[in-house]
Amino acid sequence: MSEFEQTEEQIKTKRHRREKKNYLLHTGLFLITFFTTTIAGAQWITGTPGPYELEFLIEGLPYSLSILFIITCHEFGHFFAAKYHRVKVTLPYYIPFPPIPFFINFGTMGAVIRTKSPVPSKKAMFDIGVAGPIAGFFACLIILIYGFTNVPGIDYILRIHPDYLSPEYGKDGLNLIFGDTILFSFFKMIFVSPGQFFPPMSEIYHYPYLCVGWFGLFITAMNMIPIGQLDGGHISYTMFGGQTHFKIAVICFSILFVLGITGIVEASLELNLGIGWSGWLFWALILYFIIRIEHPPIHDDSKLDNKRMILGYFSFFILLISFSPNPFLLTMPG
């Protein structure tokens, strides 16, 4: 064997070992995320922190399987669009999050894929950016429609909260209320019959498919905000160009900042008006200091075709019907 053939064989061996390590990392992160979301789901559904016994964990499976389904659809939307344009990308890195009891978290911070080669054109950037949220949105629709059409009767919530029908229920502690969205309200209008029991937004988290569907809309809206290198930023930049995108991004950042400040003031004064949320300020600061407001330039002056422009406007319609100005509201006792 020649020296060249030996070197080539060594390169192939190193590449094979590196790919094997990567597969193990992706698989390991997925399994850990499956575990953390199962625990988080059981905590949300039962309203208790444990114990981590088999029966308790089984309660969390509908939640974890649903949330991983939505996350996977979103990330593989990006993945296959990148492959279509011959952009090298990694498999999804699932991000677990410790399911801390009595702390608002969903057992995961989502997932990311990483590009390993430049995106060659605006068309490719648009396709990669839009494929994820649209795939994730349709996954949310599947989960939500199933959840709305299979809401258990009132006996289900009574097993969790035996005093649910008592006039004193909810007056002695903090109440967590999920913020409504246009799509969630629309589904209530078409799927919930008059007189049919449907849980209030303060109890939605006990219902795994409604909870995960709501959370999927929340994450989709966060990603679709047209700022920087968020999915919405990629779409906005490729649709409207750098200057217009930057103006849109500044306006959206300002709205988030104001909603965040409003949320802090409202919580401090215990107004419970449901106008803002302090988390939007935290997200705005992440966007400003880490993700950045402005999108990196792509040296391609071509314009998107009409089909892509329509798809882009549809993606921003998804943002509109999925966004909640106050996704989480904590009401004080009394």
C-alpha cells in the first residue's frame, strides 16, 4: 500500500470515528431529553413533583412523545431543506432541561441543527428557514386537534383536584394561567360544543395534548419573530432585503421590550391585566446581545419567486395566530 493510500485510509478511519461519536452524542441527547420531558410531563399532568416511580413516569409519556414529535418535525424540516440545497448540516442536537418541580419549564429547550457549509443563496436560506416552523406548526395542529377532540370529562380534573368544584378552589395559592392565542381560541370555538366541559387556561397544563400543542405554538412564535438569525429573521431578510428587514427587526424588538417592561410593572403592582410578560424582556435581551438584531449579509441580489413570497407571508400568519402577548400569568391568592 502506498503512502498516499495509507493517508487516505487514515482520513477515512478518523472520519468514521468522528461520525460514530456524533451519532452517539445525538442519540444520547435525544434519550436524555426524552427522560426529562417525560418527568416534566408527569409533573405538569399530575400537579405533583414525584415520586419518580414507573406509574408516575408513564403518566408523562403522552406529553414527552408529543413534544418530541413537534420538535423533531421542526428540526428535520430544516434538515431536509438544507440537504435539498446541498448545504451540509448536522443532525438535531436535542437540548434537555432539568424538570425542576414548581418551576415553569417543559423538560427541554428544544433542539438545534448546525450548518457546516455556507448557505449559497437567498433562495436556499429562505427554504431552510421556513421549512422548520411550517413543519413544526403542522405537527402542532395534529397534536392540538387530537387534544381538542379528545378532552376527557370533568372526572379527569377531579381526580387531580378533588376540590375543583369547590367555591374556595384556587383562592389559597398562586394560579398559573396560560395565555390565549388566536388559534387556540378558534379551536375552542369550533371543537368545543355549548355545555361541554373544557378546562380553563389555568388548568390546561394537566392535559398533555393541549399543553404540548400550546407550548408548540409558543415556541413557533418565538422562532418566527423576524429578528436576526431566528427563523423569522431568515425569512424576513430573504423576502424584503437587508434594510427593510432591519427596520422590521427594530420594531419587533421594541415591541418585545415594551411587553417585557409592562409585564414587570404589572407583576410588581399585582395588576393582573394580562398585557405583558417579563420573559419577553429576557428574550429581547438575548436577541440583542447574543442572536443580534441585524441579519448577516448574503451576497446574492436575486429576489424570491412568487410562490416563496406567498409561503413567507403564510409563515408570518402563523406567527400572528400563535403569538400571545402574555403567555404566562401568575395570579396572586385572594
